Amino acid sequence: MSGPLSGIRVLELGQLIAAPFATRLMAEFGAEVIKVEPPGEGDPLRKWRKMHEGTSLWWYLQSRNKKSIAVNLKSPDGLDIVKQLAKSADVVVENFRPGGLEKLGLGWDVLSALNPNLVMVRISGYGQTGPYRDRPGFGAIGESMGGIRFTTGSPEAPPARVGVSIGDTLASLHGVIGALMALLRVKTGQGAGQVIDVSLVESVFNVMESLVPEYDLLGEVRTRTGGALPGITPSNTYPTRDGGYVVIAGNSDPIFRRLMTAIGRPDLADDPALRNNEGRSQQSAMLDGTIADWSKTKTVDEALAVLDAADVPAGRIYSVADIVADPHYQARDMILQAELPGGTAVKMPGIVPKLSDTPGEVRWQGPALGAHTDSVLAELGLDPARIAALREKGAVA
């Protein structure tokens, strides 16, 4: 394996989205990720959403570059295997409900005693402490209680879902950041391992901009505004003649002037009352109406041609079909060609971020359940007879 995390071993004790997405990112940049799954069905994500020959397409993406071992955590032998793996791991990532690993005998006190340099990322709904710690928490709840759903959608409609599991993925990203910071401390000899306590609710809350001081000092409760960006004007979604939409962000002073000139309103470009954002925000309805009156006379392509020529940030709203066909996505290797078991070709998302010297890579798609059980156990020193005996006892599969 190559990549900036080559030589780092990650033990994943997670299911579905938050913990597995974090370990996927690590695996793409060279970490050896060993995913522990229950025998039989494995991670429930294997059966989520759209399927190909009985396996979720999401699974193939979410678990690429990982090794799958099927271990029964209700078996003493299975628990011993996990402990042995933790001894040689740099990072453990888990998303059990708080106290879940402790009930199995795999809590931080046990694992850190086996490996003092271990970094443990714990992703849960509300965190490892606090009055809500024992509540079940999924991404949808994190998004709701973290503040993002209250601000998403049209003011005339109920709060809306973003469209993807943004709460889970934000928690994953915070988990990876925490793990890398803790690893840096260990690898530079500044200290031992530690726990990274990541809450779905807090991960969403952390990206909510100036929500709290606006409320505390001004008494303002930010709510749903559709495509507009209140207080930053003009920035909105505008209809076009062909039934499409363009997003236009003309919200810096020079960009605003270029935008007004481009749409044939030099009078507004030169209006002293609109010279800065504060003045423009006081007349946001008028400005949005003016821009919409212009955009409705253009097709999406015509509007973008005018705005690009004027150096005004603007873009169409992409569907997945637009993304896959886009030459910029293709030039940036953001649409990769993969192969599923049986030889079926399928497009998959590329890797983010782009590192100039040690880029990430896809070595294989999400593996079959237990595909690496024998090889991983062999690395622990178990011979084939011992592995067969464990399989016979139901400790592994």
C-alpha cells in the first residue's frame, strides 16, 4: 500500500455510515483498515438502497480498500481476536451507542491497557457524556438537533432533509480530523493515545456559522430561506426561460457591480445606496426581483455565458447525470471506472482531497463478507487448523 497513511493500521468496529465513512477516507490514503463484521449478514449497509446482485452499490463505495473479517463479538474467542488486533492497531473507530463496547469488554480502559498508544474514535449521537448520551442517535437526529434542518428548505414548507446523510458524514470528517491530530501527537513522541469523542449533533452544530451569536446578541433565529442567503446580497437561485435555474453569487462589491452591468442595469451598479453589502441587504427583494426578471429572459446556457464573460460566480444546479457528463469532473478524476464482482463495469466517485505527492487511490471495491478473515488471522499467528476450529465454534466466519 502507498499513500500518506501507509503503515497505519485502523480497526473498524462500526456499521452503516458514520464510522465506516471515516475509515473509508483513511483507507483511500493508504491506511490498512480491518473492518470487523458480524457473521451472517455483516454490516446492514450491504443491503441498503439500490442493489446489484444482492449487494448494495453503496457498500462497494463505502468499503473500498477495506479488509473484511467476520467475527462474532458475542464469543469469547471472537472478543480475544479483536483484542489481539487492537494491540497492533494505531486507530480504532467505532459507532456503538455509548457503553456498548464496555458491555462487550472492549471499552477504552481495556483496549488502552493493551495498547497505550492507541487512538480511539468514538462516534455517537450525542457524545460519550451528558444527559442524552444513552439515547439512540442517527444522522437524521443529529441534523435536526444540530440546527441544520431548521434552516433547510422553503419558508412555506416543513424543514427539509439536505438530500444525503450529511449528519453522518460531518461526524465522520470530524472523526478523521481528530484521529489525525491524535496520531500526530503519538507519532512525534508528544504523548500517548487518547479518545476522540465525536457527536453527530455537535458535528452538525459546528458548521452552523454565526447562529449562536446572532441569537444571543440580536435575538435573531435563523430559519428557512429557500435558495437565498439572507444578509449576503445578492445570492440566490433564479429561474430561466427554459424552466431551469441558475445560482448567482454576486455578493462582493466589485462582483455586484459587474453583475448589474452584465444584466443591463448600470444604474444599480453605480447606486451609492447599493455600494456595500449592508445597503444591498436592505433592498434584497428588489435586487432578487431585478435579477430574476433578467434571468427569465435567458436559457440556463445563455445566462451562464453572460455571467461567465462578466466574471460573476454562477452555476447550474447539477443532477447526478450532469455530474457524470461534466468534463471538469472527468478531468479531475472525480468519476472513476470500477468493476463489480462478475465483471460488471460501474462508475464510482473519485477521491478527495487531491494530494500532489501522495494521492489516494482505489485498490479494490467493498469486499465480500469475511473475505480477509483467514489472512488477517494468519497475520496474528493462527495456523489453518486453529482458524478452522474457530470457524467451527462460530467465533469467526
